[in-house]
Amino acid sequence: MIALTFDDGPDPVWTPRLLDLLADIGARATFFVIAARATRHPDLIARMSDEGHSIGVHCAEHARHPLRDIAWGRNDAWQSLARLRAMDACPRLWRTPWGELAWWTGRVAREQQLRLVHWTVDTHDWRGDTAQQMFEATRDRLKDGAIVLAHDGIGPGARRTDAAQTLGFVELAAEQARADGIELGALA
């Protein structure tokens, strides 16, 4: 299985389009959501769950863990979980902003019974590369066991204004996975 994962959403424009695409290609994914965005779009969180996707914690505030202290980290994780649980989502996975960890991140993850998740394949879609460029740069690593990082939301530092090329990348990756006999799935 290749795990497709998406950070920084849900986005009111791009997440529904991505969900439509995933339904069309028969794939499941994992969404690491920003709690405030999830609160503004509970319908998208419900749709993710209803369609068999996994929902993970990304953050309440998209901040770099090494620049914050443990009290901030505990509060950010707690706020994120409380908001998502209020929408009947029960995340067990956590991907930190930029994948950065502080000395305390693992401790907070254990306290909250969350499993930290990184990635093995980075699309760098935030840069605004074309779908073909992203696919060519990652093709050799789209193998069984890969965890692919992409974004359904436009996060801090993004050089793109939309996620259209990310959707194009997903189509290309799905074609490759099908040709290789590999399922696209969600992390458990």
C-alpha cells in the first residue's frame, strides 16, 4: 500500500475536489487537519470519515515545535483533539507542522495517545511545481510502504495559490500504483 497523506486542510475549495477525485479512483487517504479549519468546515470532516478516510491531528496553530515549549505543545495538541472530537473524529495520528519535532513532542504524543507520523515521499507541492514535475521527482519512491506528503490546504510559506497541481499529481500517482498493482490507502 502507498499511503496518501494531506496536510493543512480542510480547504473549502480543494478538499472537496480531492475527495471527489479519491472517490473516482477508489482510493483512501489520511488528512492531517488544522483544527481551526476543521471547525470552520465540519461538513468536510464528516465527509472524510463517511468516505473511509483517516483524520489525523496536524495542529491548532501551525508553528514550529522546536521554537515552542512543552506547555504550548500540550495546549496545541489538547485544543486540536478537543475540536476534532467535538466533530466525532477520534484521531490517533499526529503529524507536526513541517514534520519538526522538539524534545517534548514525543512525550506529548504519548500523553495524548497519538502516534507520530512522518513521510517517506515529499511532493513539495507547496512550491507550485506542476503535477508532472512532482510525479517525475517522486516516481521511483512510489512503492509499497511509501507515505506520500501532499497538501489539500494552502499553508504558511506556500508559494502556490491553489492545489490543482496536487490533484494532478494524485491522478498520476494513482495510474502508476494501478500499473504496479499497489493499493492507495489510508494510514491506520
